[in-house]
Amino acid sequence: MDHRKARKIFWICWMLASVVMVLGAILPDEKMQKAVITIGIIIFILGGVIAICFMRCPYCRGPLNLRGFSPDYCLTVGKRYKINEKPLWLV
């Protein structure tokens, strides 16, 4: 998985978790509230794990910034990312 796809999955998980937790908070039954909010927290954590594991430079495996847009080049190495290039650590 490349860092751009991981970034999209990361943000989708975080937005989905936010919606699930808000909807869980307005449920009338307390047990259902806890269950739905717990599911939202699990989705939230899953997004964070995906970000930490897969949002890395394909050249040096250094972490990329989680906020904002995907960079066009590695801030550590300075190499420009190619769109469909296989990362060196997978070869």
C-alpha cells in the first residue's frame, strides 16, 4: 500500500469514527450508546494504526506528516515520489 492510499484510508476511518461516535452519543439506550461509541473508538484506533504503519517514505521508511496533503518528495532523502513505482523495501 502506498502512502497516498494509506492517507485516504486514514482520513476515512477518522471521519467514519467521528460520525459513529456522535450518532452513538444520541442513542436513548445506555448499553447501545456504549457499544456504538466503542465501535467508533475501535475504528478511530484502526485509522491511527494504518497511518503509523503505512504512511512512510518508500525510500527511507521515515514517517510522513499525518496532517495535510501527501508530499511530492521525501523530506529526509529529498527524492521525488513516482506515482506507480514499487517501493525499494518491497523489492
